[in-house]
Amino acid sequence: MRQNSNQSLQSILTRRLTLTVGIFWLAGSVLAAFSMYHEMQEAFDNSLVTTAYRYAPLIDDYLDGHLGGSADEILPSPAKGEIRTEDHGDGDGDEDIGEDYLMYHVRDGDGRLLLRSYNAQEHPFSAPLVEGFYNEEDLRIYTAMLYGGEQVIQVAEPLEHRREALFESVMAQFLPIALLIPAVIIGVIFALKRGLNPVRRVRDAIEERGDGNLEPIEQGEAPEEISTIITAVNRLMEKLGAALSAERIFTAHSAHELRTPIAAALAQTQRLVEELPEGHESRKRAIQCEEALKRLSRLAEKLLQLARAESSGGFSPTGHNQPLGPTLQLVIEDLKRAGLGLGGEADGVEEGADIRFDADNLATLSANIDLDAFAICMRNLIENALKYGSDDSPVEIAVLEGHIVQVSNGGAPVSPEDLGQLTTRFKRSSNKADGSGLGLAIVEAIAANTKSELKLYSPRPGHSDGFMAELCLHQS
Amino acid sequence: MRILLVEDELMLADAVRDHLQASGEAVDHSASVVDAEIMLRGTNYDVLLLDLNLPDGKGLDLLRDLRRSGSATPCIILTAQDQISDRIEGLNAGADDYLVKPFDLNELSARLAAVSRRYSGNPNPFVELDGGVEVDLAGRSVLRDGAQIDLTSREWALFDQMVKRPGQTLSKRQLEEALYEFGAEIESNTVEVYVSRLRRKLGKEVIKTVRGVGYRVEG
């Protein structure tokens, strides 16, 4: 029976693989982002240094031409076209130079502000006039000493710009991965589904086994790991089959070995009864001996049936449905003959057994059960009905839905307390006590081993009296 | 009836043989497949009582060989194997009935009589003969004009052969086989002696002589 509460290997592997791949991707991306951050910082810093030294001669020229170095001045913005006098591109004059992020202050050796870019603040940066980088509140500033310290240029870049650039770069890396994760999950599921096909096949094959079917599982094109499992399972099933077979043979042999001497003793005793004259003292004892042997025979029969029904090597489903109507009719025929004094030894069946059934109805019966197990069940149920039913009411046998057999009889109803105890060993109905008290226990044991179910009703449904046993047989 | 009992359990075989002989049947006993095959080749038995587990082989194999050779000798299997599948296998192999050990000897007699009647072509156990004679083959009783007639086991064995085949002439040899088992001494006039005794008890017109052929009853 498959345990549905357990997670499937496929779902576990899918989840773990996706999680593992996701975590590694995430870790890789974070490392890449850190690396990118440092590289970008270097590139941006390098850009500040380059800008400072490349602007130096231009600024010098500009100061010479415009102010003579006497006052601070705002440089026009190239991005706003303020210094563009002619087209530098394809002639249409619409090139987008973009927003200026860099700003700078040019100061003299005393720190006086000489010149600033149009987007720079009016007051000097708080960075000291020392060559190198300095972080202000939200600016990254590079200070370059020019002409031996006569002029100082400070190029600043908003940190926000750097963060924005970093964010956009990281997102450009993360987004495709985030979009790829569902595709990876689908890919993993598909690959696992295909990869686990051999496991699924072996699982189905093993599930088919066990119910009386211990045929070896075919290797097919199973991968090495699965092939090893199949070999091991086949070896185990072979051993199990041999053990069950040995147990079955032992039970069958036990029955044979026990019956033969009882048969000899009974036959010899019956001859003794025949040969002794009527009224002879020993004849009475011989008759008692004969009765005791018959009881012993019936009890041994039932005990052997019970032993077989309860043993692991006993009855189990055959793995396929098979017609049971002919077997049931054979059992009924046997019991009818027993009732008429023509049949085998039936447990307590009296003469005049009246068993009613519809042969066409019985022919519809089909279930996944061993013929011998079914015959033993039906023999016990019918014997029980004949034994404990009222003499004026026939035993009726009916088949419902092709796999449910009902055996009902008349007579006084059984109390609910007794009804619950009837499948207990050696429990007899209170009104008659000539049975072995094992019949229903045998049927219950066989039903349990063959996935069938025995239900007892009293009074029988639709009547105010009687008893009905319903055997719901397992169908594959 | 002449019966071959194939059974290796000697205590059981002795009791069965004694019981059947006491009922007037002629019983030969074999405890092995090989002996049974030899006996079946040499004698026409009315019924074969066959155990399945024999020391030198399976009873079912013997039965299958018998059926393959074209023999229609009725066969009742006596076995300690009680499974329905064993029984179906036995019936499929050509057995007419199946009796599980231990069994009641009277039950065995009843089964023998039923199988024998089925083979005689007249499964009805009640037969009415000329001369106001009524026979109950199952109950082994004979009434003449309503009065019970007692027959000895040998008289019954001979009469039973004829009653089961009313209108059919049975040879003296056939009737002798119904009376004697192996080893028994056969007198040349034994059949005539018993026919004479039966005529005295049942009336002269019941058993008719077919000169040079044998005897028959008319029903």
C-alpha cells in the first residue's frame, strides 16, 4: 500500500535542487555585486582623478581669459548646450550629452574659490586642501594640487549617482536570473520526471508483488543503481517465495499425515462396529470410539484450516480476479450430499440440508482470491448457516455486485454481544454447541489475509430473525 | 461389482476391502501404481478406488494414462488432500468422484453405488422388474409383491450386475468377475448355483436365461 502521506522523491529533489541552485546563484550574484561595487568605485575614482588633471590646463586657460583669477565664476554647462557653438555629431545638433554628475571647484593656494562648475555648490567643499580623496556628506571629492600648490582643483561626484549606477548594474544582473528560476524549476521537474521513470517502474512492479505474486521484476534498461535494487528485491522475493512455499507444503503435508491415520482408525473402528453383534458391550464402546474419531477428524480439519489461514504462507490474493461460481457450486453440491448422507464429513450438518441459490446469480461471482481459500470460507459459512439455522427455513446464498456473497439462515437472532464475539476462536452460538467454534474465525482470518471483509448481521436484513454472513471479496 | 482398490495405507485398505467384501463386492487391492497398472491391463473392473499419493507415483498420473488408453472405468479418488484445487484437478484428470479422508465406509458404499449406477446408464436407484420385484439399488433392498427379500452379499453382487443393466444379457464370465477377486477359487458352476438361488427367492420369471450367451433381467 502506497503511503501517500510521505513526500515523493521527485518533489523532494525538485525542491532541494531548486533551492540549492537558487542559493548558489544568489551567493554568486552577491559576490559579483561586491566585486562590481569595488571595481565601479575604482572606475569612478579614476574618473575623478582623470577629470581633475585633464581639466587643469583648460581651467587655467579659462581663468586667464575671463577673470584673470580675481573672482569666482560659474562655468557654463555643456549638457545644456551653453558652450556648444556648432554641431559635433551627425549634423542635426540633437545629441544627448546627458546630465553632468561631476562638479568641481577651482581654488587658489589659500583656499579662495576661483571658479566652480555650474552644478557645484557656492561654498567651497569642506574637504581639506590635501591631495587625495575625501568623502563629504553625500559627495566623493578628489583634490588635486596644481602648479606646485598655486591652484587646487576639487572634483566631486554625488554618492547617490554611484549608488544608482551600482543598483542598476546589480539589477541588470539579478533580473534575468530571477526570471530564469521558474524556467529552472520546470526544467528540473521535467528532468527528474524522466530520470525517475525507472524508479517509478520498479515501485509499481514491487507494488504489484506481494499479493501472492512473487514473480521476479524485469530489469529492462534500468540504470545501475536501480538494477542493483531490482536484483536485491528479486533475490528477496525468491527467498520469500521459497519460505512461503515450504510453509504451505508443510501445512498440506501435516493435513495429509494427520488425515491418513485418522482415516485408517475410523475405518477399522467402523469395521469393528459392523462385526460385533447387536447388544454386545464392546459394540457400544466401538460406536463411541467411532464418534470420537469423527469429532477428532472434524476438529483437526478446522485447526489445520485455521493454521493455514493465519500463517504468513497461507492464503493471499492471487493478483487477478477469477471466476468463483463453479467453485461455490461445487462446495454447495458437497454440502448438499453431506446433508443427504452422501457427501463428505460436514461439521454438524444434519440430513435434509436445504440450500437455495440462483445458479445464474452465482455465476457472476469473480474476485481476487485463491480458490481453496474461497472454498474454505464458503464451506464454513454454509456449514455454520446449516448448523445454527432453523430447520424450517432454508439457507439462502446470494451474490451481489459480482463480488459480495451473502449466506443467510433463519432462526433466533443472535444478541449484539454474542454477534461481536462470533469470530473469536472456539466461540459457539449459545443455542447449539456441536460445532468446533472455529468456522467464523477461519473465515475472518482468510478475509484479513485476502483483503476481503466479513460482516455479520443478526437479525438478517429485511427480517426480524435469523443471521446473515456477508463476505465482501477483494477485486483487483 | 469388481473393484480395484489402490491404497498404500494397509490398515485403511484392509478395512475398506473387508467392508466392501461384506457388502458382496469383489475387491482387489494394490498398494502401488505399477501393480495397479498390471491389474488394470488384465481385468475389467467396474470401479477403481484410487489413492493419490502412492509410494511409486501419483494416482492422478495412473488415472490420466488410463483415460488416454481409452478406458472408461469409473474412478473414485480417495485422498487426504482436501483442497478444492486438488479436487478440480482430480475431476479434470477423469475421476468421477472425490472422497476426502477420513471418510465413512457407508458413505464410500453410497458413492460407489451412485457412480456405478451413473455408468450403467440408469442413475435411478429404484428399478421394477418382471414378476412384481422392486429393487432399491441405493438401499440394497429387494421387495417381491411388497415383501422384503433377504439376499446374501454374493447373491446381491450377482443380482446387482443384472439389475443395473435391465434388458442387457450378461455373459457368465462377466458375472463371475463381479463375484471373484484375485486368488479366490472359481468353480465352474458358481454362477448357475447363485442364479438358481436367486430364482428360488425372487421367482423363476425374474432372471431369464439366454442359451449359450448368459442371463438377463427385464424391467
